[in-house]
Amino acid sequence: MGDGPERTPSTESTQPPGLAREPEVPSPGNSEGCARPLDTVPKKLCGYLSKFGGKGPIKGWKCRWFYYDERKCHLYYSRTAQDANPLDSIDISSAVFDCKADAEEEGIFEIKTPNRVITLKAPTKQVMLYWLQQLQMKRWEFHNSTPALPAFPAAALAENGPTLHLKLEQEEEELEEFLCPVKTPTGLVGAAAALQPVPAMPSALQNISLKHLGTEIQNTMHNIRGNKQAQATAHGPLVEEQSQSVESQIREQPLTSDPSIPAEKEPEDPPKCAPRSSVPSGPMQKPKRQSNTFPFFSDGLARSRTAQEKVVALEQQVLMLTKELKSQKELVIILHKALEAAQQEKRASSAYLAATEDKDRLELVRHKVRQISDLNQRVEALEQGRDRLVHEAGLREQQVQALQQHVQLLMDKNQAKQQVICKLSQKLTEDLAQPPSQPADATNGDFLSQQERMEHLKDDMEAYRTQNRFLNSEIHQVTKIWRKVAEKEKALLTKCAYLQARNCQVESKYLAGLRRLQEAAGAEAADFPELLQQLVQEALQWEAGEASDSVGLSPVSSEYDDYGFLTVPDYEVEDLKLLAKIQALEVRSHHLLALEAVERPLRDRWATLTELAPSAELKQLLRAGVPREHRPRVWRWLVHRRVQHLHAPGCYQELLARGRACEHPAARQIELDLNRTFPTNKHFTCPSSSFPDKLRHVLLAFSWQNPTIGYCQGLNRLAAIALLVLEDEESAFWCLVAIVETILPAEYYSKTLTASQVDQRVLQDLLSEKLPRLTAHLGQHRVDLSLITFNWFLVVFADSLISDILLRVWDAFLYEGTKVVFRYALAIFKYNEEAILRLQDSLEIYQYLRFFTKTICDSRKLMNIAFNDMNPFPMKQLRQLRAAHRERLEAELRELELLKAEYLERRASRGRAVPEGCVSEDEGEGDS
């Protein structure tokens, strides 16, 4: 068959086919010489077992020859040891084993694979335990074996060999703690079992596998052909001489005749210590090619048995072939009937096709219809007869049950009478004062029966104890295999993530080079515009990560991330689309590289943190970022800490009801800003999404909650971020309240934006202190950073950073406050300091500052700059700078108010006198 092992070449004719198919791993030290030492010869796992299977009347136990293939970790089975092709195989690598202590027969055990359960039966309990232990060890050896053994050099094999051998010895010692090793049953397993006759079955047909009928026919024809050739070989003129020479070699080297030893390929020149008998060319070379089929009755018999033993073996073979011939005749009869039915159908079809006229064909069809009608009538009659018989059988069954009840009643009466008779007889014997030997005998009988029951209970207890020990060893080994497979899977996922990250980096470098080529070409691009444009379009259309989505390594889909933001920013300028693609690849690369090394340990730490409480550990975890599955829970806890003094049950619903009853003055501005909230997020651009309605409710409720602010542009982005994470309207509302009323300073969103302007001046001072080179460079080109950074502070980077970094900033911001915003603002400039210093034109600097925050991809590097490189960062210094700048700003505002008042007073005193000849536009239009 296709998946079965290949047949052995003629040089291995001394091996049974079932054993010679095993993979050969020649020993390095035995390339020369006649025999290998005993401790280097691996034993084959093979033997006869009964397999439960079949359907209908032939369902039951079938005798099968099983042999283990170490190369594939499969257990093959065939009907006999001489069959050329196996019927089927069992995958041992993914199987578990179970022995049945409460089975009706001894020696029954099961092999459970993911696809099926195979029930087997061994001749004895010892053979069953031997098979189970050997299969356990083979499975463990397969999972611990080197994947590609032939690829290793000899030095590597010599180095890894002792380690693997030590592991197997440790595993054997661990299994011995559960169940003592079983000695090899002589004559029932291994090559000795193949020399024995096939166990007899009640019916020869019962042992045939109808499921694999083609394989059965092939094996039968192969065996018959090989038997004829073996008989012809047995009468050759040199058989006696060959058998004597081979027997002498076997006596000197008993290991070479053991079929359990894997057959080595014979060299072209035979070893000197085991010379072969000279055989002339011609007719005597024919048996060598044909001995592959029946090695035990041709070359094998000549090597290991005398002439008398050969005759006995041939007689046994004749009996076996006679039984097999009988079963094959029965099979031929079944096939003959099927062939007759097929021929009748063929004749009817031929007659229909041979008819030249439609009338003849119609007559044939009518004839068939009549036959079908007759058959239907016969089927109906048979069904009526069956129903009648079933009814009669039911009546007979009722009669039988009634008779059984009557018989049972009579038996109960009889037993009661016998008990009375026994009691009276016992009393009579006591009265007659018979010798006490009789009661003693009864007592002894009871004692013996009790003792027999005790022995049975002991046997049962020993059987269950053996089953328990084996199952414990099975659980222990399967658990170790599962852990090893999990470690391999984790290593493969890590390697896959690393390779995918490297691929993203290579592609990012290619796109960056393409962009530089596009920029450097300039006017020279007219020489090759089509080629350059084609490369750019192909780069923009190719979706990175499509291959990795199937293995679960991709952090985002091909278009949107977990929170609905576009993974590749949709820049309006054509020149920036390539930059957006580069940025998306770099983000993906950094995420994949940090997935196993950083993200997974971080997830494990968050999973163990069941109860949240302020601590240094929680502070560090929040700075590193909260995993997506834990972020809603953590944010709710952080918001509750901030607003627990403001929170009241039903407050949010009351504000919503108030908004429905009366329209707020800011409602019109809120409606205008809803459509401008995160145009790159699918949750706020999809018409069927519920997020815009939720955002409207949150903003209207806040406008009623805080009338001094009402609504200010920027609050829509803060509320939208809270909605994307918390998904609940009320939770997002209280998050907005916590940010505006407890975290950020007062008057941050007032009409004058006083606190926001103060923070811009504080940031300028901190930049001069932390990044003096950058501050001097920007001052030299008269760049006003507040035009860029003002919006950062107003919406806490909601429009500036990519979603992965943005939410990490918010994780720390909700816990530590506004100091985090200053830290990250400085870190962003430090991250891109060298790139800004290379720009020597104010226009280029402003263009770069417009989108440079979106080019930040490494969140770990940015976090390290913010919380390590920006130290020391005392809150006391921040308060002092804020107080100083607030005082100056308020003085400036007061001075501005004075100037405004003076202007208005001066203008009012002068009046609106119009010089002659100067007429306003309104007055001029009225006159005309």
C-alpha cells in the first residue's frame, strides 16, 4: 500500500517482511566485522495480538501481526508475519494507552489516538504489560529523538549520543517508580513469535479484513507465488550443504540468526569471518530473489533447521495454506455473486443501447418498470411477513415470559420447601446427637469458600493496583510530552515572530531606499518615471503580514488595529503615503520583536495581579503598558479613584434626561464635531456604528455636568478614547470628568485657556534644560513649538501618536497625572532630536513637526527616554514653574485688558464722526 513500508531487498532475505521493513540505523563501530555486540543490537517490537473490529456477523477478535516502525513512530499490522503489505497503521506519537482491569477477558488494552480507539488483546497479562511499556518507551524515544539524525556529523552524534542515552535512562528510572519493568515474554513477542504458527481462529473467513480487501488479495497472491518458489528451492541439489554451512555459522554467531536484529545491507565483498558456500550461477540464483516473500520456509529453513524440521514446517505451511485457500474460496464465491449481478446489469444496459428504435427502448424500460414493480410487491409481501413474524415472536415472547415467571414461582416454592426440609433435617440431626464432625465439615466448607473469595478479591485488588500504576506512568509521560511539545511550539512561534520582524525590517529599508530615490531623483526622474512609479505603487499595494495572520502572530489586521484605527495612516499628500507604509512596517517589526521577550511576561504579571492597589510595582506596570484584555478593568479602577467623591448613583442618567428635556447651547457645536472625531477610526466613520451616538450622549451629559466649561473643542477626542477602551457610556463619561476636573489644572478648557498656555511656557523651560542643543537650533530658525505642542496637551496626544503608544501614555497618565504628559512631550523631541537638527530651514522644520510624532514606532524606547533619560523630574519644580508662568501670564492678560479698555474709552470719547466725502458702503448703497 501507499503508506506501508517498502519490501526488503534480496540481500535481507533472512528477515521476516514485517521486521525487515524497519528503518536501519547502522552502528558506526560495526562497519567491519561479522557480528555486533549484544548491547548494541536494538530489539524489534513485534508479535501477534488480537484486534477487535469488523462489522455485522464477522465482528469480533481478529488475529493480527503487529510490528513497530521507529522511523515514523507507527505501529503497523497485517494478517500474518509473511504478508508483504500492511493492512493499516496506528500513529503512536499522538496516542495514549489504557489497560482494562475490569475487562471480561485477560490482556485487553486500548490505544487511543485523536481519530479512533483501537482495542487489542494479548495472550497473557504479562504480554499486555510488555507491549504497553514498550510502546510508552518508543513514544518517548520518538519525541526526544533528534529530528534529522542522518544530517549530523559523526562528532555531533558522538557528543549528543550520551545525552540522549542519559535522558532515556532517566525516563526508564521514572517509569520504574510507577511500574516495574516486565521481562520479555519468550516466544510471544519479537522474531520468535514470527517463527510460531499463526494463532487459529474459529472461522478462516472471520480473520479476513473486508475493509482492506485489495491488500488481502495482494498478500494472498504474493504468498502463494512465494510458496511455490520456496518449494522449488527446497528440492535443490545444494540445500543440504547450504543448511549445514549456515547452521555452523549460526552456532558460532547466534545473534546473526535473530530476526529481531535489523538487517544490515551486505557489502559487495562478504566478511572474511563468515564465508558463504559457493553456489554456481544458474538455477540456484533464482531462490535468492524470491526468498523475500517466505524467508522462514526457504533460505531461513536452510539456515536454522534440519531436514526433518523442514518437513514439519512445510506440513504446517500446507495446513495453513489449506485454511487460507478455503477462506479465499468463500471470498471468491462472494465476489462471483457480485460479478453475476454486475453482468446482468451490464446485459440490460447493452440491450437498451443496442435497441435501434424508441419503441424497443420503451419496451425495455417498461420491462424494467414491471420488474421493479414486482420486486416492490415482493418487498412489501416480505415486510408484511416480517411484521407478522415479529408480532408472533412478540406473542411467543410474552408466553415465554409468563412461563418463566411461573417456573420462577415454582422454583421459589421449591427452594422454600428445601430450606424448610434442611432446617428440619438439621434439627433432627442435632436431636439424634450425631458426631460433631458434620458441623465441622460445614464450617470448614464455609471457611474454604470465604478463603476462595478472599483470593479472588486479592487478585482483583492486584489487578486494579497494576492498572493504577500503569495509568500513573501514562499520565506522567503524557504530561512531559505535552510540556515538551508546548515548549517546541513556543520556540517556533518566537522564531516565526523574529523572522517576520526581520522581514518587515528588510521591507521597511527597501521602501525607505525607494523613497530616498524618489526624493533624490527630482528633475532627473523624467528619465525613468514609469519604473519608479510602478515600484512605488507595488510597494503601497502589498499588504504585509498576510501570511502570519494564520498563525496568530499579527498584532493587527491588514487594515485596522484592535481599537479600529488604520494601521497605515491615510495621508492626503501623495509623497507621504510611502512614509506611512514604512511607519506601519516598523511598528509591526517592533511589536513582533517584543512579543515574546517583553509582552508575554508582562501579560503574565498582569494576570497574577487580581486586586489593584497603589504601589511602586503597579506604577512600573502602568508605565510599561496595560495589555488589551486588562485595560478596561484597570482604567475603571483608576477613574474610580479620581471621581469617587463626585460619583453618585443615577447621576449620568439624570443628566441625559435633562439633555433630552432641554437643548444645551453647545449641542450644535457638538454635532459639528462628531463627524470630525477620528476620521481614521472605523468606529466613528462607519454609518452603522453606535459609537457616534454614545459620544454625543457623553458630551451632552458633561456639558450639563460642568456648566463653566460646557463644551470645548478637544473634549470630543478625550471622550472618544475613553469610549474605545471602556465601551460603556457611563464609564467613558466619568473618565472625561476625571481628566478635566481632577487630573488637569483648572481653567485648562476655559475661554482663555489660561492653564494650557501656562503649560506651553513650562514645556519651553524644560526643553531648554533637558535639550539645550535642540532649543538653540529651533530658536535660531525662529520656530514656535507651541503651534505644534499646544494640541498635544489639550487632547493628551490623541491626534499625534499611534494607538499602541497613545494608550500606553494614557495608562500612566490616568495614574500619575500631567507630569506624564511633560515627560512624553520631552521624550518625543529627544527621540527625533537628530532628525530635527539635520533640518536647516524653518519651513522644512514646520513640515516635519506636522507629522513626525507618527513616525515613532518603538514604544519601549520612547518609554525608556520618558521615564529614565528625562530624570530627575521633580513635581515640586513643575509646580514652581507653573506658578511663576501663571503669574506672568495673568499680568500680561491684565495689561492686555487695560489696553483694551483704554482703546474702547478713547474710541467712545471721539464718537463715530465721518469726514466729509467719506461715506460708508451701507449709506452709499441706500442713496443709490
